Amino acid sequence: MTLTRPCLASGRRASALLAFALGCALPLRAAAPAQSAPPAGEDVVRLSEFSVSASGDRGYAPAETMTGTRVATKIIDLPYTVNVLTAEFFEDFGIFELADNIVHIGSFTGLDIGGNFNLRGFSSSFQLRDGFFRLGRYGSSNIDRMEVIKGSNAAIYGRSSPGGMVNMISKAPKTRENQKVTFNYGSYGTERVTLEATGPLAKSSLGTTSYIVTASHYQRDFGQEYARNRNYEYYGALKHTFPDSSNLLVAAEYLLQMRHAPLNAAPLITDQKGTASNLDDEAVGYAWNLARVNPFGPNSELNRGYSGLTANYDKRINEVWSVRASGNYYLVRRWDYNQNTGWGGITINPAVATTPVQSARGATPQKGLIFEDGGGFQGDVLAHYWTNNRRIEHRSLATIDVNDYYRWDPIRQFANASNPDLVAWNAVRTARLDPLTLTPTTPVAYFPKWFQWGQEVATRIRKQRVTVVGGLIRHQAALFDGRLLAYAGGRYDTVRFRHRDFTQPPPGFAPGQMLDKTMSALKPNLGINYKLGAGLRFFANYSESYFVPQSEATPVVADPGYKSEVASGYDYGFKGSLLNDRLNFTVSGFYAIRENVLVTEVEETPPGSGNYQTTTRRDGDQLVRGFEVDLNWRLTDALSAGGSWGHVYSIYTDFGSAFPLAVGRRVQGIAPVNGGAYLKWAPTAGSLRGFSANLGVTHVGPTPSEAPNAGDTYATTANGQRVVTRTTYQWRLRTPGYTLWNLGVRYRLQGRGSAYDQTFAINVNNALDQDYRRANRLLGEERSVFFTYTLGRTGRGR
């Protein structure tokens, strides 16, 4: 069955905006022929338009990014905000995993290895790796930097969250030889060894070749029985620079994460207040003490794997034209077992005082398998030229993008309910708790067996493919002697769904029957960046985006009224680069509306029958607004400081007709405030040269931890109206805010004239031993101390 739907956005509105935007960015009068030479005073030898140059004396803050525009651009020139965290920052603060511990960037929280994150009040389920679609699954050993492009501007890559996008940039081969081995050891059973080697490999009349290889083994526990994590990370890349200065980069990556008995969120506590009526029941918090006890036991796992290959070729054809072509292919796996039997909700103060306080775990262990593969192609053509007697500089970019994603995710239960192992499990899966501490009063029993094939029961079998083909046209013009930078462009994408559901097919479909559906989107973007004075800019932009979940349920896609999420938003503010580029800051505001959020609607079926039913549909809306402040300051040659802060107001303005009171309530998991600050001292001369010390602080405000309709019970009246019959106020719950202090000291020792160096480091994370809780209802980590030793060698090259 084939279904076709017209453009997702309003075609007339998008086309009009795009035409206006392109008109604003074109030259003020007829363009003169392209100039083959740059303006006077510009260096003739230039880097590739697709390569980011080394930053100046700016501490942790790079000067350029490719994530914001797909070509190398100074961050201060962009009409929106891009934040960057570098590998140096991760090393200095003892960050071995890039997860929800990364809260240093304002308005950014909830990062996890599965690809999820929260940015500017919106959630996203995938990220980018070197510009390509990525479902998380990365280690920190091969990441050079993490770039965060904020707002709907991230739509230059295609489908994107309206909050923005995260792009993990891989380490690149260097032309100077360097090898190092690093050992990390510390709290929570942390043991990590990392090898890294880079440098020139060959040089001939055909050009020069350089390489980089990294390998890392990392393991740790989590302070509770059975829970342990092991990462195996391998990465290698070759870069060849041809005599004409074009570049070919080929990279391969492998990751395996094995997590035994994963952590479990703290269960909900409901107070019955000693009455028989449920009208006064109230959700009062979470059983944090019970979260310290592993519910899964020794026969539980949650594993993830990734292997991929990426190739990139870029060439400056002449002083005007540059091209880039990139390809990516990946295989992703996830396999888990018995990680669905976590602690269940707890009731206290029951009507009958003798009723025990207890928590029941899941009745049937589940085996989950997710097989994903796909890849993409990106082709970019850039024209960089001057007109109007070289008074107006232009950059015109045209791209084509192809992304293909395939997923097969069979899920099976251990066996049917009459299986003797399940019967025995159901007799012991409920744990009796101490009424005061809410901890088990007797040793916890665990499900005793691993998954056994031949007796399983299939609960979900579906195969999904999503293919996106699109392109971007974007123009930048530098007007009024470079004081005004005007950007405008548009992106068009076609999305094709090919889904088959073998267990829960949509109405009118047989099990396994193909759903083939196509839709399209045209999204404009435009912005300005105006130089108010030396080192001070004003910027503003408007952009639109769309988002299609890669694993949208087949019945949802099959709905004739199905539409993707779309969003529009504004960014505005000031950027500064003062004191000879030593002080850099951004002060910005943002406003965005997200439409077609998945919600529950009440419908009369059939019309006029008086029979009302609920259905899931993309009809909801979300509103976000807020502000951010970012600062990096190189106070002296030895002392640098910086910070980032975000304030986010995120609510639903339409949560579906089934839950009308959810309107205006905060969005689950979105921290209203967060950010961090750092101070680093690294003497550049004297007896302390090679020594550095860094101090950092992060803060996350109280965060809504429940859906905006959680705890509300509704009834439907005869005319279809929805009224609340009772509520436990579960939607009001928040996880407490917290502030963490982290510090580290490092000393690099190198003998005079020696190619070898040694580095000794100590990091203390959560130095004040703050007892904190995360927004995902997991316990925070206690004070942690880590020791690092690195042996390095620097050799030939430059």
C-alpha cells in the first residue's frame, strides 16, 4: 500500500519566506564578475573551506566551527549560538564518559549513550557524528570536541530537534608524530587504559599521508551489587593530502559497551493517608533508598555496539570553488535482557494499617534485540567570491544529502505465564519494605535464569526503514565593508517510510504488510550578524525545522492525517570578542514553537454515535522561550575562566483533548536552569611551567520528573468533554536541584631535549560530596577521586 502526502509545511509561507530571505542576502546591485583573487592583504595560501583552523589563545574555547554552517566559520560571525567542549576540557575535569554528567552548557542536559539529550526545552533521540546521523554509542577516547548548535538552525542537516543538535567531532590525524598511553584509576572501581598514536605515515610525489589510531578499555561499577559497565573503544583514521592541497580522510570506528545489571530509577511513592477513599491519594516523592538496591540481579544486561566507516574528500578547485563529498556506513546493535523488572510504585499509609509496604517488580523478564544499520552521503559545493569591486564578499553553499536508516527490533518474553520459572518468580518478585526507610526487610530474590530460546513469546516484531533525500541552498553576504553579514537559505527534504509490523499492524493492514508513505518539507532560514563596533556584534535569525522519529510506530505513521513535528524559532542577542580576542561572550534570547507533538485525542467514533474513544495523534503544541549567557576569558597568559548559563521556560500549549489540564504545565525532564563555570591556572614560565590546576562548578535546577498529565484521572461526559475525577498531583513532582564542585591538578614533566614526557593528574569530582538526584530519578554519584598517569612521546613532523 502506498500513501503520499504533500509538503509538511505550509508551502506558500515557506516559499515566500525563502524568496524574501534570498533577496535580502543577494548583492545590493548587479554582481560584477567573480574575482579570481582575494582582496589585498589576504594570504594567498589558505586552508580548505571545510577545515577548522587551530584556535588562538582562548582557553577551552575554539574560534571556529563547522557544525553551524557546514563550512569553517568563526563562531562570532554566526547569527546564532554554538557551544563547544573540547577534549582538553574532558581531560582536565576527569570526564571519561559523555553522558548526563555533561551539564556545563546552558540549556543542555540529559545526554546519554543511546543518543538522547535535552536542548533549549526540547528533547531529541539522535545526534550527529562528524555531521552524520548517529544514535549515540560513542566513547570519549576518540572525540576531539563536542559542538552544540542551538535552535532550529540545526535543520541545515535535515530533520532536527527545534532545540538544536549535538555534533561529536572525531580526532583527526596530525602531521607531527606523537604517541601516548594513559592510565586512569579511581573511585567506583574505575580502571581505564587509553592508547593514542598519530603522525606522518608516508610522503611522496603523490602527497603526504598521516594517521591516528586510538584504543581504550574502560570499566567501572556504580556502588551497588551486580551493576558494572565495560567499554571497548577502537578508532583509526588516515588522511592523505594531495599535491593540489585536496584532502581524503578515511576513518573506522568500533564501540562495544557491556552493562551488567543496569541502574534503576527510584520508584514513585503514593500516600493513601490512611483512608479507604482514593480521592485524597497524593504522590509525595520517590524511594531514593530503594534506588540504592539493584532490582535485576546477576542475570541482567543492557549492551550496545557500533561499527562504522566514514570517508571524506574536499578540494579547493580555485579561489572561488570548493567541493566536499562524504559518505558514512554503520551497523548498530542493542541487546538486553531482564532490565524491565525494576522496582514498582510504593504505597504508604494504607487504609488498613496492617497492610505491608512493598514494591512489586515486573512479572515477565524480557529479551530485547535491536538491529540497526544505515548510512548517508553528503555533497557540498561552495562558491566564495567578491562583487561590487570587491566590496561585497559572498559564500554560496549548495548541498545534497541522503540518509538511510533501517531497524529490526524483535522483543520476546521469557516464556508464557504458566512457565514454572515464571510461576516461581511471581511468588517472590514483590519485596516487603521497612515503612520508615523503604528498604527491603529481607534479602532480595532475583530471577534465576538467563534467556532460553525455544520457549519465548514474541511481543513485538517490526521492520522499519526511513530514507531522507534532500538538499540545502544557503547564501551569505558581507555588506558595508563587512559590518553586516546576512545569511539566507532553505532546505527541502523528502522522507520515505517503509514499515512492516508483524505483531501490531495498523488497521486495514495484514501482519507484515508493507506501509509505503512519502512526505516532504521545505524549511527556510535567515539571519543577520551586525558589527556594532570593534569586537561587538548584534545577531538575529529566524529558522524552521522538522523532525521525524526514526522509529515512529507503524500505526501512527499509517494514520491518514499523519504529519511530522515542525517548529519555528527566533534567536537574538549580542556577541563580543574583546581584549585582542581574549574575552569572548554571547548573551542571547530564544523563542520557539513546536507543532504536531504526539498526544492523545478524544474522538466520537463514528461521528454522531455518542461513543467516544481515545487515539494517539500528532496534534499537540509546545512553547519554549529563554535566555543564555556564555563567557570565556583569558585573564592572563596563565589564568583563564569561563562559564555558560541557560534559563528555559518550556510548556505544552496543547497536550491533546484527552488531557486538557496539562496545558501550561512544564515539560518532563527539562531543567528550567542549568550551567557551569570554570577557572584554570597553567603557568607558562618559571619553575611551575607544566603545572595546571582547574576548578569547575555545575548547577542544575529543580527539574520536572513526570509527564504533565501524570496522576490525573479523567472521565468523558456524554457530550465528549473531559473532566478530572481525581488527581494525585504526580505531575507536580520535581527532582531537587544540585550544585557540584570539581577540581583537578596536572603536572607535565619533560626532560630538557627529551622526546618523552610524563603527566601526573588527580581529579576530584563532586568534591563537597553533595548528595544529589538526577532528573532521570537515578542517584547522583558520591565524591570520586581519580588518578591519571600518561607517558607520551613527541617526534618528527610539524
